[in-house]
Amino acid sequence: MVKLATLRKGSTAVAAQLAAARSARNRATRAAQIEAAEERASARRYKRARAREDRERATNKGIRVTVAEHERPRTKGRIPHKLFYRLGGKAIRGRLLTGGATSGTRSVHFAQTARGFASKTGRRWRTGEGERAAQYITREEALEGGEAGWWSTIAQDRNELVAFHRASEALERHDRANANVYVTEIVALPASATARQRRRMIRRYCRYFDKRGLPYTVAMHKPDPQGDVRNFHVHIVYSLRPTTRLGPYDWRFAVSKVGDVNTPEGIAMRRKLVVDAINATLRASGSTQRYTHLSNRARGMAPPAPKIGQKRNWVIRRLADRQAGYARLVRLKTMMDRLGEGIQTIARAHVAQDVAKDRLTDNADAIGKALGGQNRRLAFCRTHLMIWLNNRCLRQRPRLHEDALAKAKAAIEADLAAATALIDAADQRVRGAGTVIRKTVADRLRAVRGRVGIVEITAMRLEQLLGGVRDRLERCRAILQAHDTRVPALPTPSLGAGDRVDVAPNISPEPTIGLAEALREREVQALARIHAQTFVKLAALNAKPSRDANGRWTIDTAGLSAAERRAVEHPALAAETQRRLAIMAADPPAPIAPEVAVSPQPANPAPAIMLDPAAPSVRRQPPMLSKGPNDVGTSPPSRPRGPER
């Protein structure tokens, strides 16, 4: 217990008790704060661990989805206008909305919307909404810079982009009933920056999605012609399920999604990331303009004007369009009034034109009458002039006839001289043709006489050959009689079909020289004779030999018979042929002797063929033989060939 007077004077005990109570209360508060901080740190650690586990599961496990060739879409650049309704061509063009200053700190416009099977805000989910959203943001007429204004980490073209969203939606059907399919973000970009700087801002911001492996599509849009000319913005459509593109129409989807993206903390963090990317790019370009992730309310600024709503905005735009249409109608009415005045002026001009036309018609009639009288006077003068000219022509006609006759006479004389010259030339040609014909006939007669001589020589040679054969038969018979006296002497060498000759045992039944050997000998002699006579004929034809690639002599055999060509090409006479061709190729050519080349003779040579000196002399010509001496006959000579023809 403490008295009041003591308490007024000051009591150390009471002060100590109060200090102890105050210290205990402070210690309890600090302990609670430490415990709360530890709980928050633990929660943060738990969230980070869970996010790390989600990323590990997404990295280690996945579902691969491919699209076959026949299942790939063919969009052909069509744009799904029904997904996002736009009032095109209705509002005032080039309208500049009010905004802040071009420098200083400004708030950034960042809008994020997640769409899934259970979405009901704005509109309910419709099948294929993701692919229509991707097609809408990548339409070419809205892109800044054309095709360079959009890119994606999961597709190379719009067809593959549509196929990816179809595969993603089909995969999400196997997840929860309210599964999130895609997320779209719209970020306003500074109009004072260049197109390259704006693309650099978004690429810096998209590093966030690259680190987490999220598939995304970026479309840089330019301002609409019906809206604010400063409305440069970007659309980003991405999925919360990490995906890797393995190839064309081939993706690997993670089995789990990233859970810290579609949360208030994740949205706030992305808003700050966007601002950081924009400010970093502006700072690198030297601009003083900066953006902040704080809202106007957080910055202590006056709240913006309340939004009038999309429908009311459309009504205002339509009303402005109607007012513009009314103004156009007023201008059109003014133009029509002016046009009416112009039409009245034109009507008055037409009336004046009709009056002037009537006056011109009257003047034309008067001029026509004057011209008619003048034409009659001209006709009268023309008639008298023609009469005078006709009389003059009659006087000049005899002189013209005389000149024509003189010219005709001179032309006839010239034609006669030309005809005489032609006749003389024809006579000369006829005389020359007669001389050629007579010469040709004489040559042919000489050729016929030569062939007749050849036939006669051939007949005599055949007779001599027959005599030689008879002599050989007589010698054979004499030999047989000397060894066997029983063989009677026969008057003729011929034997009958049934006759039999007995030969002694020590005598060979075959003669020393047989008929086949005699025929072969005769064939060799005939071939050598034809070979020699062929080169005489070639010399008469002025044929020139030449060397081939192997250095052998060759000659053109045109104009020779088959037997002559065979004799020239015979292998047994190849050396003689080369010798004679070398002689013919000599310049000047050496004379070729027509004698028959000597061939190897058999052991018992046959008697040589002797010509009768009393026989009439004939010109030596090469005989026209065929295959050999067996074909030689007295048939008439064949049709001449070559130059003889």
C-alpha cells in the first residue's frame, strides 16, 4: 500500500513496478512481431518452394503434342471480327483525346484478363476463343510495322499459332472443369518513343515469360484511325502452362501450371516490370519522361473522370457521326443550290444558242444562194474550156499516133534483135550438145569394142586352159601306163560313169596335181590379173589414194565392180595393194604396169596360156569377172558404170 502524499512526492517502488510492467508489455509485443515476421518469412519460403517444385515438375515431366499434316488449319488470313466488336468507320477520324504532359512521371495503363472454361465476366467462354483472340491481335492491318510487328515463341506463322491454341484448349479439357486456358494483357506504350524503342520495351518485359518457360504471342498495335492518334499499345496472349516448341506443329506441354502468375502479387509484380522496362528504354534513349507503377490514388492525385461506359461511348460516337453526316448534307444542299443556279444559267445559254443558231441558218441560206449562182457561172466556163481542150486534143492526136508508131517500130526491131541473138545462142548450144552426144556415143562404142575383145580373150584363154588340162591328163595316163602295162591307151581322157581304172599297188590312185588344186591356181592367177587391171582402171579414173589414222593407204572404190573391189580388199594381196597405192600417190605419179603379179606356183606348174600371134589385135581392157574363173563366160557385157556411163 502507498499513501497519496508519498505517491505525490515520488515513489521509486511504484516507478519500478510500472517500468517492469511496461518492459514486459514491450517484450511481448516484440515477441509477437518476431513471431509474425517468422510466419511471413516461412510463408514466403513455402511459396517459393512450391513455385520451385512446380517449375521442376513442369521441367521434368511433359506431354508432347503434334499436329498431323491433314489436321493443320488453313486460316488464309481471315480475322474473327465477331469476337471483338469494333465500330469501324463510324467515329471522327484523327480525334485527339486529352492526356497529360509529354514529360514527367505518368501512370501506365496495364490491363490483364484471364480466360477459362468457367469465365463469365463480360462474356461466357466459347470454344475456340483462344485461337480467335490470337488471330485478332495478329491481323496485319492493325500491326505496327507490318509483319515485323508480331512474334511468338510457339509458332512461326498464323496457321501454326491457331494449331497451338487448339492443342492447348484440347489439353486443358483434361484438367479441371474451371481450368484457365489463356491470359491476355494490354499495355499502353509511350507515343513519343519510336517503333524500335517500343519493341525493345516489350522484349525486355517478355524476359519474365522466357524465364518461366511460358508460351506467348506479342502483337504491337498502332493507333486506330477512329481513335486517339497516341494510342500505341501491345497485346500479349500467353498460357500459364510452360510449353516448349520442338519443331513445326510439335510442342511439349508441362503437366503442371505456374501458380504465382495469375495472383494479385504476380499482377502487381508484372505491372512494375512493365514500368521498369519502359523507363529503362526511355533512359537509354535520353528521354526525361518516366512512368510509375502506382495508381493516381496511391500517388495522392485526383481520381480520373468516371468512365462513361462502352455503350455510352458508342452512342456518343454515333451521335458525332450523325452530326457529321448532317453537316455533310448541309454542304451537299448548298452545292445543289449552286448547281440549280448553274442549271438555270445553262438553260439561258441554251436559249441564246438557239437564237444564234437561227441567225447562222439564215446566213447560211443566203450564202448558199450566192454560191449556187457562182457554181452555175463556173460550170459554164468549165464547159467552154472542155470544148476548147477537146479541139486541141483532136489536132494533137495524129502527132501522138505517129510518135506511138515510131516507138512501137523501135521496140519491134529491138525484140527482133534479141530473138536473133537467142536463136544464135540456141544453135550454138545445139551444136555443142551434138558434139557431146557424138563424143559420148563414140566413147560407148569404144567401150563395147573393148568388152567384145575381152570376151574373145576370155574364150581363147578358156580353150588354152582346156588344152592344158588335156595335156595333164595325157601325162598322167603315160605315167600309169609306164607302171602298169595293163592300162590301155585311151583315145580320150574322159571316163564313163561305170568305167573302172585298175591302178598298180605301188602307184597312188590320186594324180599328183588334182583338179581342185588346178582350180585354186587358176583362181589365184585370175585374182592377181583382176588386181592389176583394177589399178589400171583407177589410174584412168584419176583416183587419188590417202592415208588413214594407222598410216595405211586407202582409195575410193566408187565406180568399180564387186569383183574389182574384192580384189583390192583381198588380204592375200594387201602388200601389193599398198605398194601400188604408194606408187599412185607419188607426185608425179609413176606409170603402173598392167602385167599380172607373179604368185607362188605349185610343184607341177600348168602350161602357160599362149596367145595366137595371128589373132587380131584388140585393146587390152580389164575383164569383167565376178567371183572367180568358174563364172567366166561369153555372156554380153553388163551395163557400164562410173565415168563410162
